[in-house]
Amino acid sequence: MGSQVHGTQEFNKSKRAEIKFSEEAMAIVKGIVSHYPEGKQKSALLPVLHVAQAEFGGWLSPEVMDYVAEVLKIKPIEVFEVASFYTMYNLKPVGKCVLEVCQTSSCWLNGAEDIVKYIEKKLNIKVGETTKDGMFTLKTAECLGSCGTAPMLQCGASYHENLTYAKVDTILETYKAEGKLRSYTDLDYKNTL
Ligand code: FES
């Protein structure tokens, strides 16, 4: 048992060693941290987690969270507490495009349920699942603050509003053709943070 635990630790350590921000991402992280006083770098955690999620495949593995803790000089549990609280952080692998369909009052009254069913059928997945090609994950979300243009969905930093089946078709085709990870910072986060 002891050697098994030790073996797991070694494995985690070697996985952890592979995780490092690119120079570009690290420059962005440093820029974010510089907005806060010395010793208050924990305040930078939310935007830094967005950069980490965009940088490391759209989700935050335990190793990535440990790395963020190390970069910000805070405890790993402090990172986990925040990352596990907000639905915008994914703690398990997801598709390159996470589709979050709002299901709250205004969207619900305007057909959100039908939009969800339409996407489920089109992508052959259920809510919470990812397509086999790793392209799309479907989620539902609570009010995303775009009630006047219901029904709507969010994918990364983009809002898609006044949804119709035809609009959904276009969104899915466009994203699939682009084939890129859509993060809350759209990967060209240098322009948006
Ligand atoms: S109810 Fe859907 S955005 Fe507010």
C-alpha cells in the first residue's frame, strides 16, 4: 500500500512537471498579478484560472491547480475551493466548445428546452456529455444575464442570442470548422483581459 501511494505521488509529480505556462501566458499572468499589492496575489486567482484553463486544454486538472497555487504562492486548497465553486471552471475534461444553454425563466419561456433537445439530438449527446470527437460538451446554465434576447447560449466568451434551430446549426458548423478550443478568454486572451 505504502509503495502504491508513493508510486502515485511519483506519477503525479512527473505529470506536474510537464505543466508550465507558455512564455506568452506567463506574461499575461504576471500582468494580472501586477494589478494587486505585494502579498495579495490571491486576488488574481479568478483571471489566472481562466488563463490556465485556456492554456491547458479547457479544464483544470489537480496538477494544473497545484501549478497555479505555486505560481501565485498560495495553498493548493485555496485554488481548489475557488475552482470548484464556480461553474465556469471545468474540473474534468470537456470538449473544445462547451455549450451552456440558459434554462432560466425568460429562456425557458422562449423555448430553451426545445433548443437543448435539438442540440442533444443533433450532437447525439445528453446534457453533461461530450461528443465522441471531443468537439462539444453540452451544459445547461442558470440566467446568464441576457434575458431580453432569450433563448440564448454561451460558448466561451461568446453569447449567442435569439436562438433558432437554424442559428444553432450555424453555430455548431462554424465552431466545428474552426476546430479550436473556445475559452472564456477565447485563447487570444491577451486581447481580452
Ligand atoms: S433567463 Fe436566460 S439569460 Fe436570463
